[in-house]
Amino acid sequence: MNIEISENSKKEEKIENLENQGEKDKNNGEEEQKNEEKDNQNENSTFEKISSVPIMMKCFLCQDYCNESVQTICCNKLFCKRHIIEEILKNFKCPSCHQRCELKDIIENKKISEDIKWYKKQLNELILGEM
Ligand SMILES: [Zn+2]
Ligand SMILES: [Zn+2]
């Protein structure tokens, strides 16, 4: 009976989706529920994206966007250049995997630095756009 109800409420949509009608009829009730869930999730994750730093752009030490992204060759973790250099000069090991690490064991990752710049710009535009 769920199917009947949702079929009625979906009549208009169906006219646009004539091609897939056969398949849709079978799963109509289920699909509608799933779509609603998805919508909610999307809203949440957009919000999270604005408020949290993506793991691919995060400094392992300060948990903020990397400022001049650098990676350790031992475990490929990301750091701000300044933060990992401070750490190595203090302990001579990787703060993530604790292997021995020297200044020669870190590599700058310009690609990620560029990505962060781009991402922050997009975020700013998104936030400004919503205001
Ligand atoms: Zn940092
Ligand atoms: Zn490491």
C-alpha cells in the first residue's frame, strides 16, 4: 500500500521519467525514502566541509590547513613545513609513525599546497555566496 501512495504523489515526476518507469514502479516506495535520507546527509556534509579541514589538506601536528605542505617519506603524512621542521629538529623522528626522520626525509608537495589554496578560495566564495 505504500507503493500506491507514493505512486500518486510521484505522478508528475514520472511524466519526466517515462524512460525508467518500469524499474521505478518496482522500487518506488523504497527509493523515495532513500532519497530523503540522502538529501539530509548532503546538507550535513556540506556544513561539515565548511567547518572542518579535509584530511587530505590537514597538518598532522596543528590539525589546520597545511601552510606550505610537506610530506614525510616514511608514512606520507602531511605537515606544515614549519611544524615538521620544528619537530624533526627536536626529536629526529616522524611525529606520526615515530620512525627516524631527518630534514632530508621530507618532501614539499606543491600540488597539495595549490589544492589547499584552491579549496579555501572555493569555500570563501561559497560562504560569501550564502550571505
Ligand atoms: Zn601545522
Ligand atoms: Zn612517518
